[in-house]
Amino acid sequence: MRLSLERDTLPAVDPKALRNAFGHFPTGVCIVAATLPNGERIGVTVNSFTSVSLDPPLLLVCLARSLRSHDALVTSGGFAITVLHGEQAPVSTRFASSGADKWLDMEASEGAAGGLILNPHLAWFDCAAHAALPGGDHTILLGRVLRHGTVEQAAPLLYYRGGYAALAAGRTA
């Protein structure tokens, strides 16, 4: 049986059940951050991040349109992705909340295109904005990787079924 692609004939999907199903896929946890032209630092926790292409070097991150910093990040011209290590759940929680000073006592390095790379980190990607595409209630932000770095010996911070988890350091077969 083939489903019609007409919007009004598609089956309804329960958003809560869909979120629960998506939660069964473990993801890494990242911070997307930038410095605005006025010097203000902005950043947000994301787990919708992936590589796209090696030639040209592209990655993508999905930003909820409801974020206070959405428009500023999408139009910033450049941003950095910091991949968090297993001991950084408090950093993720801080950047996932609003109202508090996210940058208090945080070390960050400037990227070439205005991004902010948090220190310490598991990996980082310094990006120039490449494209922004609509994606439902999110914006798919493509970045062209200008520089990157890693810390090989650390374990990643993961998000799985609504909570944080850490993977043991080292490789598996």
C-alpha cells in the first residue's frame, strides 16, 4: 500500500510518541555558539548535529525556531560547534536553559568566523555559515568547516531517552 503525499490524507502522528521514539536514538551533545557584532556571546545546547560532506567540508545543526537566540545564530555569519565530553552534563544543562549567565566562568576561544569554542571539549568545529533551510519547527543550519580539533582520550556525553549518558572511553570492535 502506498500513502498519498497530500498533506490532508497523511496519517496523524502523535508528537509526544514521536519524541519518545526519536529519544531511542542516542546522540552526542554539542554547544552551538557565536559572538554577535555587538560583542554579545550566545550559545545553545543541541543534539541534532551531523556531518554532511567532506568536499566541501560541511556539517549541519538543527535549531528550534522557538529559541531566543535562533535568529541571531542563523544570521551570525559564523558559529562554532563544541562537542561535549562525558563530564560536561552541567555545561549542557546551563546552555539548555534561559535566563542564567551561560558564560559565567566559561572559557572560550574565538573562531575565525565569529564562533565560540568552549574549553574544555571533546571536539570542535569552527564554521562559516553556508546555508539556512526551513525544517518544520526548526532551521537546518549548514556550516562550512574552516578549522577543527579533537581530544582523543575523552569519552563523549550522550543524550538518550530524555537523560544524559556517557560512553566508556576507547574504541570498540
